[in-house]
Amino acid sequence: MIRLLSSIYKEFLVLIRDRAGLIILFLMPLVLIIIMTLIQDATFRTVNEVDISMVLVNNDKDSLGEAISEGLYASDYFDIVEEIDGEKITEEKARELVARGKYKIGVIIPERATDAIRGNVDALINKSFKSFNVPGLKKRTKKSTINVTIYIDPATSVSFKNMVMSSLKEFTSQLEIEMFFKNFSEAMAQLMPGQNPIEFESFETIKYEQVYASTKEDNIVPNSVQHNVPAWTMFAMFFIVLPLAGNIIKEREDGSAFRLKTMPGSFITVMFSKIFIFLGVAFIQLILMLAVGVYIMPLLGLPQLEIGPHKIALGIMALSSGLAATGYGVTLGTIATSHEQAATFGSVSIIIFAALGGIWVPTYVMPANIRIISQFSPLHWGLNGFYDIFLRGGDISVILAESAKLLLFFVIMLIIAVVYNNYTKTK
Amino acid sequence: MQENNHIIELKYLTKYYKGSNVPAIDNISLNIDKGEIYGLLGPNGAGKTTTISILCGLFGPTSGNVFIDGMEYQHSREKIKNIIGVVPQEIALYPLLTARENLTFFGHMYGLKGKELKSRINECLELFGLEKNANRRIKTFSGGMKRRINLIAGILHKPKIIYLDEPTVGVDVQSRTVILDHLRTINKEGTTIIYTSHYMEEAENFCSKVAIIDKGEILTVGRPKELVNSKPEYTDLESIFLHITGRALRDE
């Protein structure tokens, strides 16, 4: 026991006295997480289709303008602006703002747009009832077309453009139907006096129910903070592989490992002390990065990270992820024969794991075949576990599978390291 | 009776590294008595490091047996490790730790603790003139000071056998004298010393017995003075060494 405790204390002293190493371990991931979240925030907002900025110029001041305006405001998708500095935005100004990329879309409802619809409805009623000689019918027969202009930022996604167009068409159709029904009802009242007027009642005959086919990640679309904080925390945790492997190689190069191997105690004792210390590093990294997500991100105009109520599940995920990372580091440090080898292989392999695991690009936007491969990345298991906790409010039972995979990875890595170490004794 | 005095016995020891058909050591048999200062001398690639590595239990031989104080690594690894002390050629210390922290760590690894360890560290630091620098980090030490701490780390637990791999390489005359004097003192107290060096003059004066090894074989064994006296045409151990091993340059 004294050997293990002393070894842990020695590793602790070596770690805290390497100031440059401490900065790399703790400060760099924080900078990385903030920069990556800021960069990816706009992309995530687009993917999530929330708060799409829109300029609305309502020159109609009548039913159509009101219907479109109310419909757009009632939707959760748009961040609508009609005035700037207390002044109504003109069509020219709206076009300029969209062209400059300040707003994704501009909707211009022209003057007398409602009158045009009204005239077309009257013409239709007139045509339908002309053989009945209904008194009071407006004698309009000419149909006219009005243009609701939509200015679109070229960077706006096709799906979003389609959504805006269909929303506008729905609002316009609804108004046309209402007007038609109202005029039709009035005409019928003229034709059959004494009857109660037919009240227009909107009724949704067919309802569309959205049900997610999977209970897993397909139904979860995280925002930039919900994705980036756990993603880059996993990335940073796995990057401790490099200093850990470097630590093992350095001991081998300077003869300390030789000396330790000739001393009582096993290889496992030495390695466990390193795992213990670097596991502590991983925990501190996690706490710092979560703190950034909760307290710093909102100050930068980013969404706040919701940690969720299941702190024990979070602890288990942190422990599993940390062990997986340190296990990988121990194996790499045991097998690699030089710092260069460990640094190159270690960083490239982590980047591959990260890419497959959905650290840069979330797995839900990856092609199906890559998504299958991503199932084998430990960073994917970790990230998915954190998604379970942060996004799905998952408890211990939900993260058990991901946690078990990470722990299994740790055990396999450790077995490889021990077997390789014993193999070198017989060479 | 002589055999009972052997603390190390190597019997028909052969070592092939994987992928090589040339043995690093070839059928070596050697007995080292208790209390000897035994020099393993040889040019680069002679097989010294392989022999020392096997003696330290770092890896096993391809064939043959090694007995350390009557025990074999296969059966008594931990017991053997407790009675040996190793001083590698490299400065196998942690530069960011102080001398005392390094020695405390290595002492703990040998199972020493508490007051016993503290007093042993103080005793050794004083013996090697380093007590005033105990709380300085190793990275601030001179080469000679590092060598002395490197040595102390291997003798803290008062081992029966010390393996010294080039213990005085790269140090000044003063440090070398201090190191060798104290090693003699430790030897007089009963510790057997196995020593490798390229400094023939140092080996001649320091060792009670030497074995000259080359190409994995033992070429000669004897007390330095006896070896020198046995060949009147040579005046010192270095000339005998060159005569036996040749003047051709060696690669590792």
C-alpha cells in the first residue's frame, strides 16, 4: 500500500510542478471549448432551425398582413424584426439587410394585398351565383395577382426556405378560404332569407402526429453548448493520453522505469498510480468545462448548459470516460518506443476517434455507413452518455450501456499493456 | 565450502534476443563471492548490459540458470528484488522532485517508511555531502551531485548486492573519489558490488575481481593485480584488456 500511495504522491508532485503541462492540460481545453462553441453556434442554430432572423415589412395593414404577421409571430422558429431604431423598415432597407447577411430572410407584404384577395373571392362568388340573380352581389369579375416578395440570404438552407414558403402559402390560403366562406354565406343568406347564417368554423380534419422511430439519438438535436461541452470535454479527456504516454516513455528513457522494474512491487502498482492521477486530471477538466458551459457560455451570448438532475450518472460517465482515456494512455506509453511515435499515433488516433465519434460533426448528420463505424469509437460512447444525461435527462440506468463499453475498453487496454510488458521481459 | 560463499551463480547462461541468431551472451558460467567488488569489463556490445539485466531480473535468459543468494527469479522474484540495489548509468531520478522527495519515493518502493527511512536518507545525504541540498530539485543539481543521489537511491535499503552500471561516468575527480570511497565503505560492511565500467584504471584500483567479456563470452577472470602480474609484458589492466579484446573499433 505504501508503494502505491508513494507512487501516487510522486506522480502528483511531478504533475503540479510542470506548469507548462498544467496549462496545456487545463487551460487549453477551456479555450478550445469556448472557441469551438462560438464558431459552431450559428451552424447549430441553423440545423436546429430556431431563432431564424427575419425582417417583416407589412405594407398591407389589412387582413392578409395581419394573418401573416400573427402566424409568423406565433411560430417558434422566427426572430422577427419590423422596426430598427423606432423606424419602420422599408422594402429597400429589408433587401439591404438580408443582402448584408444581417437577417436570413425578408418578407414584404405589398399594399392592398388583402383587397386583391377580396376582389378575387368576390369574382369567384359572383361567377358561382350569377344565374341566381342575388341582390347585393359585388359585380367583380376580374381576377388579379399580388406578389408577396421574399428576400432570402443565399446561405439559408433549402429546408428552411421551403418551410417559410409553405407557412406563407398556408396563411394566405386560410385567409382566402375564410373570405370565400364569409361571402358565400352572405350570398346564401340573400338567396334564402330567414335562414340562420352559416358560421365559419375552422376544423382540422386530418391531424399529423409526429412520432420518432427511435428512442435514441435521432430524436435529439442538441444546441451548440449541449453538443460542444460534452464533445470537447471527451476530446480533452482523451488528449491526456499524450502526457500520460509521454510520462511513461520519459521514465523508460531516463532509466527510472529500469530502476522501478528492479524494485519490489509490480508494473500494475506503478501504472495504477499514473491512472489515479490522470483520472483526477480528467475529473478536474470535466468540472472546469461544465462550469464554463453553465457560467461562462451565457455571458458570451450562448445557450446555458443544463446539466440535468442526475449528478451520480454524470459522475459515473466521467469516471468511465476518464478510465477509458487513461487506459489508452497507459497502453500507448507501454507500446510506443519514442515520444514522437506516441505523440503522432496518439494524436492522430484520438482525432480519428473524435471524428468518428461525432465530436466535430454530430453523428446524426453523418452518412449511414459512417454512423455504423462511429459505434466503435470510445469518444462516441462517452459523448452519447453525456447526451443521455444533458439532453434526455437520463439517470444511471440510461447510461449503463455506454459506461460499460468505456470500462470494458479500459480493461482491454490494461490487459494489452500488461501482456505487452510481460512480452518484453521474454524478448 | 567455497561454493557456499557464492552470492551469485550463473550457470551456462545464454541469451538470444528475438529476431537474432547471434547470442548476446553465450554459455556463460560465473560465480561471484560475497563481499567482492566484481568488475564486468568489456567493449561495447560485449554482453555486459545483457548480463546485468538478467541479474536484475529485467528479463530471463534463453537457457541456463541464475542464482541470487541461492534463489531463482522464477520462484523468489520479490525476495531477490529486496536484496538487490541497482544504480543505472542514466540519472534515473525525477528532475522536478527534490533530492529528499526522490529518495523518499525510492525508499518507499523498497518498503522503508517512517523514521527509519528518514534517518537512512539523512545518513546517506550526509555520507555523500549532500545534506544541505536535500530540499533542492534535482534539475538544479550538477552532474556529480546527480550521480551521488542516483547512487544513494540504489543503496538506501542496504542491499546485499549492488549493481553499478558506469557509476562514475561524466563526473569530476572529486565526485568520483567520494563515490568510490563510499562504495568501498559499503563493501567493507558486507555488500557485494557488481560493477561495469569503461575506465580500466578505475576498475583496476576499485575491483577485487574482474571478468573480461567480449562477444558474449567470458575471456578471462581474475584479480586485477594477478592478471597484470601474469603477463609481464603488460603493465596495467587496460593493456591486458586491449590485448584480449583487440584494438578494433566496436559498435553497439
